[in-house]
Amino acid sequence: MLRTFTLDQLDDAVGLMREGGVLSYPTEAVYGLGCDPFNRTAFDRLFALKQRPPTQGVLLIAAEFGQVERFIDLASVPADVLAQVRASWPGPNTWIFPRSAEVPAWVAGAHAGIALRITAHAPSAALCRAWGGALVSTSANPHGQPSARSAADVREYFGDLLDGVIDAPLGGQERPSTIRDALTGTIIRA
């Protein structure tokens, strides 16, 4: 059964994810689907909900750099590049880094890197803080459909197949975050 949470109920939403649940939550521009990146069963359920090929991978969202640092192969990232990326955070900027051995293979899919974002969106950041780390973040929609922009959209797409949704405002961005390669600066998604 789909449970709806408010921002005052983040501990309950986190509890749902700790039990292997898949949660939808507002981000900067659209609702996302998230789960524990280390829980393969939850991750597989998330991909089944999206009807998305598992080779595509997902990004991880966090509230602060310390929550994503462990996922980056820091030895492969020049100090000036890391400083430039960190200066763009928190904000609607997703960067692809060389991944460390701590990134579960299913999170990266067929990609060599890992996509990471430190969000400035208060509800998303509060969720990551309550969780105590980075969370899977991918748009809340079946593959090929428009991204959900409200809790009602999420309910319409997934109904009781989804475990929970946080009903809170989006961050005011018109489009999902820009994705760039951290080492080259190449824009992957504008």
C-alpha cells in the first residue's frame, strides 16, 4: 500500500527505505524515485517500477560532499577539477566521476563512472540527512513517459506498486539537473 509522508514524517519515510522500500520524493524540478543504493532487491524493484533497462544506471543524490566522497575514485580526479565541481554544489548540477570500488555495480549500470549531485533543494537534502547518506535518484515515471511533477502524478503512475511518496514542493527548476563529465566538462544532459 502506498504511504504518503509529509516533511515532518521524514523519519518514517527513512524507516520505509531501511526496510527495503522504494520512495518517491520531490527534487529540484521533478519527483524522483529513490532507495538504498546498497540494497539490490530495492534497486531491482525501482527499475521494475520504471520499466527501465538496468544497464542505464542512476545517479546518487546527497546533502553534502561527505555523503558522496566515498563513491569517487579521488586518485583519478585532479584537485582543480574537484574544486570546480565542489564550487557548483549544492545546486542543480550532476557530475559524473570515475567511480570507486564502493559503488555497487547495479547503480552504475553499464557506465564506467558514477553520477553524483549535492542538492540545494531543502526537502531532498533533509531526506538525505535523515537517511545519513546518498540515495538513488531517478525520475519518477515509467520509462519513456513524462516525469512526475507532483505527488498526484506519482500516485497515478505507480499506485500501490510504490511503497511511499513524500508530498512536498519541487525546487522551482524547469528542467532536471544538467549532467556533465567531471574530468572533461562535456555536457551529457543539458
